[in-house]
Amino acid sequence: MSDRKYFGTDGVRAVAGEFPLTAAWVMALGAAAGEVLQRAGGGKASVVIGKDTRQSGDMLEAALAAGLTSRGVTVIHVGVLPTPGVSYLTRYLKADAGVVISASHNPYEDNGIKFFGRDGQKLSDATEHEIEAAIDDVASFAPVTGIALGSVTNYTEAERLYVNYLKSHAPDLTGLRVAMDCANGAAFRVGPKVFQAAGADVFAVYTTPDGRNINRECGSTHMAHLQQIVREGNYDLGVAFDGDADRALMIDSRGNVVHGDHMLLLNARARGDKAVVATIMTNMALEVKLGEAGIPLERTAVGDRYVHERLHGQHLTLGGEQSGHVLFLDVSPTGDGVLTALLTLASMRKLNTTLDALHDELVMFPQTLVNVRVKDKKALAADAHVLAAVAVAETRLNGRGRVNLRPSGTENLIRVMVEGPDETEIHEVARILAAVVEERGNAAAGA
């Protein structure tokens, strides 16, 4: 929301040690959150805290716990655990909130603080606003002393319970040879444990986190090494997680990447979903293939939070992004990379197919993206001449392709995306549209 001071769409995220992720500010955040949760819980709130493998996680965890306990909150440390694992433990322990300290797929210098509600879903906007408002008033809070102070518990059963939860959703993987990239992140123990327990022969790499190597040339954003391992080792498939393991990408036996669009198609067919939710960046090939199976595709703005909102609003359960952040809301309230891989393999087994066959069937339509620098991106996105040019382009494609113009979220750019089966045609359509956007942008700047 635009009036947020600290919370973004995925909590607070910054370079650890720089404002706002300093020890002092995070302690104030903990005190503010503790005060709000204590009021809502009648003075008996509890909070689960987990983290990924970043060096800064210890500092931020200690500061947050200090702030929370200063207001009387019981803090339950679950240690290094995937983000969805913290969501699961929050629900399992019936805590008032959960917190994960992670910056997902970002470099190790970054970190973040993300809150879950007691249902394991993102904390409500109203509660986040209340916490933000309370941060500036921490100094005026009445003292909490003696027996009223909070305490800290290290919950040593957390990983075992989360692993058991994942195992309960695992298919029989006996005989399957799996190469796994754990990104030196939060799934470095959980991922191999679960797949081995399901019967797979697992060769796991990037399982030695040192606080600084999370996501470094590994994980779901750097797939080249895993592709090489799968090809050269004759593995049946590969699985890669990101730093906090809320997403997964896969590799077929030939080394081809199997991403979120592939997984949505396979799971929708196997599960019989009545509709699937994805974003405007999802390839049109998925829309065509789902349509052939009688399954509509609904599109949202880019971002898993928008997919989540649409699923809830339409009472649907399956959606996601190409990044491998896939939601199975009938199984878990949040994206879970290990669970996504397990459920995808269960669907593969149910349909008696392979990732190789899936990759070959879902041939992605060519897509081109042209960035046009403009003075006023919001005005250009609604310009009558630009909209008319889009209409002409859509008429020319005649349902065989897609056109999408959207303002950049961070720069003065209009992103012109065109997609369709004919690569020559989509490049020509994109060039014409980009020229109209640039001309209208120059005309507006000169006015």
C-alpha cells in the first residue's frame, strides 16, 4: 500500500545493518508488534520466529525477540527453517503470530522481516498499519517488569514436525534419482530429508551454508550447475529451491528447466482444478493448453500476493508464477517449494508421465519485451493514441497472441510486451507499439 512507512508487499526488506534493519530499529519493531499482539491477545501473546541461513539472521532474531519479550510476549525460536515451515509451526503451535527473517532469493547482505497471522497467512493490512503506528510510540509505552516480562523458548522439535508434515504429502519416489540444489539456504536439511524419506536417491548440492553463500551462484535463480549435474549424472530430474524455499523450479532428465507454467499445467490436469490463476507474465502457451482441457486461466498483476488474493476471491486453490512460487491453497496457505516439488511429482506419477514429456508438450510462445523511457509513465499508459495502437495490434494478432503495456514499478519506463507463435510478427508488432509510445512520450514532454 502506498501509505506504508516500513512494510512493503512482503514485509520489511533492506540491507541488514542499514536502516531500517538496524538492531535498534528491529528491537523497536519487536516492541511495537508485541504491544499490538498483547492487546489483541489479552496479554498472553506468543510469536514463532524462524530464519534462513544469512549471517545477519542472528542479530535480527535477537533484536526482535528482545523487543517482543519487553512487552510480555512469549517467543518460540524454531531456528533455520523454510518460510512455509514457519507458517506451518505458527498454525501447529497455535501462536498469535509468526515471523520469518529472510530476504528470499536476494544476496546475503540483504535481509527481511515478514509477519504471519495465526492462520499462517500474511498478517492483515490493518494489523501491519497498527504496528507501524506503534513503532513511533515505543518510548511512551508503560514499563513491563518482573513476572510480566516475556520469555524465549527454543523449540527443538520444529524441523521434525515440519518434515513429517511434508512427508505426509509425498508420493512414493522409490527408485527415482534426484539431483537437488538447496541454495545454501533454509531447505539445506529439510529438502534432502523429505525426498530421501519418500524413497528417492538424492544427490544434494549447496547444503553447506556459511552465512554468506546463500543464493550465491546457486538455487532457483542460478540453474546452470544443476542442469549440468542432471545431464552428466544421468539423473531422472532435478529440483532447485531459493534461499527461503518458498519456491521451486525443476529440471527434466535432459537438463531443460521446468518452471511454474509447466507445473501449473501438470497439477491442474491431475487435480481437476476448475480454473487456474497466474500473472500477466505467464506464457500464452499455458493458457492455450489449459483451454484445451477446459480449464480457464485467470490473470493478475505481477506478484504472488495478487495471485493469492484472486484465488481467495474466486474460491480457487491453484495458482502461481513462472518463478516456481506455486500456491496449493487446499494444502497450504502459503507458497512452499518442497511441497510444490512433491505435489508436482505426485501429479506426474498420477498421470503416468515425465517432466521430459511435459517440457516437450508445453512449447512456450516467443515473447519480446521492449522498454521505452518516458517522462510520465502513468499518463502514457492511459494515452488514447497508445490505447488505439494496442487495439490495432490485438486485432492483427487476432487471438493468436497477447499484448501487454505496463509502467515499470521502479523506473520511468513503459514495458511493451508482445507474445505469439510467430517470432517475426511479434517483434514487428512490438516495434510499432514502442514507436507510438516513444512518439507520444516526446509529444507530452514537449507540451
